[in-house]
Amino acid sequence: MSQEETIIRFENVSKVFPGDAVILADVNISFRSGEFVSIVGASGAGKSTLLKLIYAEEIPTSGEVYFSERPVGKINRKHLPFFRRNIGTVFQDFKLLPQKTAFENVAYALEVDGRSTADINEEVPEILSIVGLGRKMHQFPKQLSGGEQQRVSLARALIHRPKVIIADEPTGNLDPVASEEIIRLLLEINSFGTTVLLATHNKGIVDKLGKRVVLIDNGRIIEDHDKSKYILK
Amino acid sequence: MNTLKLWRTFKEGKENFIRNGWLTFATISILSLSLFIVSLSFLLGTTSHLVLQNMREKVSINVSFNPDVPEERIVSIQNELKGYTKEVASVEYISREDALKQFLSESGNDPVIAQAVQEIGENPLLASIVIKAVRPDQYETIVESLKKSTFQNDISRINYEKNKKIFERLNRISETTQRVGLILGSLFIFIAVLITFNTIRITIYSHRQEFEIMRLVGASNIYVRMPFVFEGALYGLVSSVVTMIFLSVVSYYIAPYTNGAMAIGNFMDLYQHYAFFIFLTLVAFGVTLGVFSSAIAIRRYLKA
């Protein structure tokens, strides 16, 4: 497996929201397969938008985003659900379905894919025990702590064995211990070859990682360091 | 969408239905109430129609003939009247002997009366024919024709005039109830549709954040939508059952007041007679309403 192969590439990408709000301005960047990249910057810098362009929640105003050399903006909206199975997403607010148990939340991602019940009953407990929730899989989100909810969310992101995990402020709502646990899991996932894109403004986390850091400010990429420390002003 | 996925969306809808608890209860209450009002107004409308029909059937013209008119003559008049099939529903001949028997049995076979009749020595009652019209508004015409007929001189008396006012009122009541029933029924159906649509819209609004999540983890629009359509169908189905229970209870309590008022029996008998038809209609109406409301209400939350 080539570590050097480009999996995501931004080519002159700009995103302008109505009212001439420029969120991203002429961004050129690529991410290689198997990389662990932290994307940092203040709130509103454009981190989330950058990530949304990858899983086609947003479409560039100009330029093009390529996923495995496939232009994301040109994917038919009908085929979007299939495309998204290549990308696992984790968010600050967990985005779990409140009326489903941990098991059901993860299973849902397989159900929509039309996978057999036997497969689901085998794979879901497996992935939940990987994130350390084997014994709590029949609890509802409100019965779980923030860190546990985020681990359910992570399990769901992993269930399709995606090539890329996108984590948008996954530790934003978590205490330091739970945050560390999530980062540890992300690193573990990355060690198996999955590309991880982590948006955060937690200085401590990024410094400890010692991995590639991309700094965004005002919709532009200001710094891009390999194995560097993130220096917040 | 294959059958496995369809089955899953059904289970999903069923699960929403059960886990939503309070919202499900509210939706079903409102839908049941609407369906209940509509079906009750149908049943009451039918009742008033049947009660009037029953009363009309008891209405008749009694034509008594002079004592010197021979039986053959009366029978030929009877046959002549039977020919007017558009106006005359039935003509029954009651001979003097039959009239006496009937009189004695109606007076409870009182020996005093029987003796009094015997003392007269002769049957004091007249032979008569009982005419029933096809429609109540035809009685007037029939009476007029009898008065001008070739046998007008054979007639001793026609006891219609005294009932005339009652007949007229009956006609008016019948027309009014039918019109009011139609208007009220349509109004209630309209209200039921509006309330149900809005309730389901609120239900779906409360789920709006989940649609985004579902799509994010790879659910297609139809996969997001189908559970709500099934949920809507379940609302319709359960509400229909609840309505039937309400109707049974209400019928049970109304029934004693309607004994014998209709040919079919009382209100409970009427309800039982129509129960299956009402249930099917309610299910069809409720399920259609639920399905369409859900399908329309969810559209705005699903991007193309």
C-alpha cells in the first residue's frame, strides 16, 4: 500500500456564501492516503467548510475537490449516499439518533446499505467493542457520557471501513480525559492505514500528536507543516 | 429499494411509533377524535334517516267504504289502485270481519266490549282499504284522486286530513336533516384532514435534525422517508381501532333510547350492521391521510 498516493486534492477551491461571505479563497492542498492531518484555526476560519467540501455537504463556488481523482462536486446527488460510505464522519455534537441505542445507531449505517441482518449482528458488536463500548451497546445516547457518545459516533464512522475519517472538532464537547481517549482511538484507526483529518482548535492535542498540521485563517491556508508543532498566536 | 430495506423502514416506522410515546399519543388522540366525530355524524345521520323512514312506513291512508258497498266492488277498487305503481306502494283490504277482529284484539279482548258489540247485533265496523304511498309527498295527490274517482260515492271517509300536518312536518325534517348531515359531515372531514396534517407535520418537525444525520451516514431520501410514511399509516390504523372502540361504547349507551325507532332495531344494531363498512372506510381514510400527510410534510426537509 503506497503511503504517498493522493486521496484528496483541492484545486483552486473557493467557497462564497450568499452575501459575498468568502469562507474559502483559492485553496490548493492535497492529503495522502494514510496520513493523519490536523486542521487548525480559529472558529469561523473555514475548517468545517473545508471538510464539508470533501463529503459533498457543500459544493465549491469555483475550483474542484477530487476524492481518489474523482471530482466530488460532479457526483449526482442520487449517488451521494453511496459515495459517503467511503468517508466516516465524527462531529462535535456526535450526531447520534436519540431514539436508537448505541447498537442501533451503528447498525443504521449498515441497514441503509442493505446489508444482511446476520452481517449486522456480527459486525456491530465487534466495532463497538473496539471502541470500548461492548457492554453498553444497548443503551440510548442520553444514558451515555459525552465521551461514550463520541465513541459510538466513531464506531458508526468506522463501520463501512472507510478510506477516510473526518473528525470535525470531535473533542469540542469533551473533558480532557475523554478527549484523549478519542484521539488515541483516532491514532489507532490511522495506524491501520485509514486517513484521518482532524479539525480542532485544541492546542494541547495537536502539540502532542506531532503529525502534519495545516493552519487556516480567513479562508486561506497560512501554514502547512509536516511533523510540526502547532503554534497558536 | 429491495424488500429487506422496505421491511427495515417498516420496522423503523413501527419503532418511532412506539418510542415517540407522548407525540404518538397526541397524534392518535386527535386523529381518533376527528374520525370519531365524522363517523358519529354519519351514524346519527343514518339514524335520523331510518327513524323517518320507519315513521313514514307507519303512515298510510285509510279509506272506509259505506256499509252497502259489496266486497267484490272494494276488491276491484283495490286492484285498480294497485295499478298505479309509481305512486301506490301497497293496498291492503280489510273486511268488516277483519276490522272487528282487529278491534277486539286491540281492545285486549275485553269481555265487556265483546258483549257490547254482540248487543248491537250487527258488526258496526266498516270495510276499508289501507293505502301506502311510494313517497310521502304523494299522499296528497292520492287523496285528491280518490275524492274525484268513479267510486267517490262509495267512500264513507278518508282519514288522511287529520294526519296531513304531521306528514308535512315529517317531510321538512327529513329534508333538513339530510342537508345538515351532509354539510356537517363535510365540515368535520375537512377539519379532520387539517388537524391530522398539522399534527403529523409537528411530529416530523420534531425529527428534523435526524434527517440530516441519516443522510450523512448514507441513507437515501426514500430510506429516510419511508419510516415516516409507515408511521403515518400506523397512526391511521390505530386511530381507526380506537375510534371503533369509542363508537361501540357510545352506541351501547345510546341504544336504549332508540329501541324500536328504526326497522333495523336500535342504534347498537345499526352500528353493528355498519361496523365493518365503517371500519374499512376509517382505515382507508386514516391510512391515506397519515401516509399523505407524512409524505408531504417530510419533503421540505429532504434536499433533492
